[in-house]
Amino acid sequence: MKNIQTTKKFSTKAASILIAVCVVFSILIPAVDAQSCTTCTCDWYDSGWIYLNDSRFQADEKMTSCVNLDYPFALMWSQQGGYHAWFNGNVPEGDYKIDMKIGYSHKTGTAPQTNETMRVYTGTNYNGLIPPSNYTDKANVPDFGDDIVDSYENIAGCLDVLSAIQPYSNVTGRTMHFPQNGDLAIQATGESLMLYAIRIYGCKKEEPQYPNLSINKEVRNITQGSSWSNSVNADPSDEVEFRITVSNTGNGDLTNVRAWDSLPYKLDYISGSTKVNGSYFSDGIISGGINLGDIGPNGEKTIVFKSKVLSE
């Protein structure tokens, strides 16, 4: 009776046959720059237009009297400490551009204003405190224009307000870094601004992609009908079968995976017995090795092959 094991233990008993787990793999793991992640595919985020009727978007003063506007707008002044607005958006971490629908205004008979400005902050857990005590990033929003708006109330249906509010792209002139579950705070640093909507969009922070190789090897005695295990007993002329499961438990691809194995003394490989994922495969598992190709994240390939116990 022979004892066939898939462990790395060495036995000095004459009646034992050592089968070491001697599976050798050659893999190509692509390098990834964890900072710039230039090899990553962008995972796009777009909040869409967020209006002040959204419960996540709050402001010191919401104007709701304009019937020609579908949503209220935030009146932004730098007086009295600066009116402000904030968006508790739980934005995923990333570097994003910010678009806004804003109205810049002055009254008839007064000079156009050039100080209609704002400052924006990114951070977490914003509750209306401006400026935030802690923030991740901040930038200024310049004065983009000026229109005549004589009243913010429902005079003539607020058509002048409706005309003044326009969309502006990338209002800070650059991307802003949002932390995970990020929020946006908006502070008035000038006069006579009407904030109607915001949009946050761009590439989420990319996680570096690394594969992780996992190997599990088992054996069973086909002749005696045993189950898969780490070791089996076998007599001369018995057929035993090996199963090697190659798994990728990482989040990146394993590429160009090659596998070799070796059989101990008194075991002879049965030609033509190798299968990969249930399909017959070329011989070579115990000689030059076999090419398994690529294995994606959470993927696996199973190699099965047979051998025969030689007589004494």
C-alpha cells in the first residue's frame, strides 16, 4: 500500500511515496502607477444637475416666488458674513469639475458689478458652517457676467431672473479634489448672485489593480473510488488523479500564466489525461509546462491530470 500526499512533508518510510506540491507558475503582472494610474480605465462620475429642491442642497436663503422658474434659487450675498449654500452629496473620491447655473445681476440705473464672486470648498460632513473649519480643497469662482434684475420677487413672473440665470462650465477653471463621501460648500464673496443648480463630474479615484495568485492542489484514487483530499493511499497499478485549482483573488489580471508540476518516484504520468476547465489539453504539465493564458479578477482555471502507480 502506497501513501500519496499533496503536502510538503518528507517521509522516510520505505512504503511511502512523496508527492510534493511542486506547482510552478510563471505570470506577468503589469505595473501600475498608484498615483497617476495612467493604465487604468476612468470610472466616470456625474451627479447631473442638482437643483435647490433637492434635499441634499441647502442654502441660507431660498427664493421660491418666481413662477417661471421650475426650482428655487439661492440668493448669495457677501453681506452679514456671507450667505452660502452647501451640498451634502456623498460624492465618491476623485478629481472633478464643477458646473453651475448662476445669475449675475444689478438693478436698472446702477453700475454693472464686477465683484459677483464665490468660493467653493470640498470636504465631508458639511452642515452650513462657512468657511468650513476643515476642507480638502478650495477654489474661487470668478464673476462671469452681469444682467439687469430689478427684483427677486415675482414681478412680471421673474422673467429678468429667468434670463439672467445661465449655465457655466468648470467654474473654478480646474478640477477639485473631493474626499470619499465628499460634500461641497459654496460661500458668497461678492454681491447679487443667484445660484440655481450645480453639477459635479469627472473621473473617480482609481484603485491600483493588482492580481493575487492562489493555488490549491488535491489528489484522489480513481481505482479505489476515493474523494478529493490532501493525500490518498494507493496500491501498485492504481490510477490516481490530481486537481490543481489556480485562482486570481486580486482585482487585476493575471496574464500569460504558465504551470508546471512534478511527480514523485513510482508515479508515471498518463499521456493525454490533462484537462483544463473540463477540456482536454496538451501534455506538458510535468515537462515543459502548459500555458493557461490570462485569468481575470475572481477567475480561476482548474487543471486535472492522471498518473499510475508503478509496481515495485
